Amino acid sequence: MQSIITLTFALLASTIAALPAGTSSASTTVQITNDFSGRSANIAIPLTNTKQALSTLLRGTALDNNNNAFPATSFFLQANFGGVQCDLFLDAGVTVSITERKTFAAFAPTGSPKDLSGAQIACFLF
């Protein structure tokens, strides 16, 4: 009887230890694109609904133009986007959103890319 109880507790403990971690470590991949130059960058964004500066996330990528300008025209959800929404916060209070149902959004004309050096992005599960 004691061995059955011990075995049950051991099995229960191993099951709990094997459960997936919470969503705080989950992330999605967003691609920011400059349709004028053809350059793009894939960046992982945690699903924490915390605003992050795109200038930090894009530094050293193909969109990095001398560490002070990040020209782009659109963005889209590329991977791990089930139940996800990402909001891109541009200047002048403009927010552009993408979700699993609308995975692409343009925020500037192809011939006139927007500098994202002051923009922020936040993603979360809805």
C-alpha cells in the first residue's frame, strides 16, 4: 500500500514538473519590412504587452541605417501568432495593429518609408 502511494506521488510530481511554462516566456516573430529597399528584419517579441523600443530591437539588422534611422513600410506576424495581437506605436499617437486574422499592415507608402527610431511595439495573447 505504501509503495502505491509513493509511486502515485512520484508520478504526480513528475507530471507537474513536466507542465509547460507560463506564457510569460512565450514570444511571436514579427517581420518589419522596407518595401522600397527590399530589406527586412525578423524580431522576436515577448507576449507580455510591454512596449519595447524598435530602435533597440532593430539595431544591427538589415533595417539599421547607421544606428539612428530604421526606415520601413510594413510589418507582419511571421511565426507563433495564434491568438496574438501586436501593436506598433508610431509618432503622433498613431497605433497600427496586426492579429492572427489580419497578419499584415502597411504604415507608410512604398516610396516613402517611415523612420521607426521613435516607434515602440508590444505583443500579447488575446
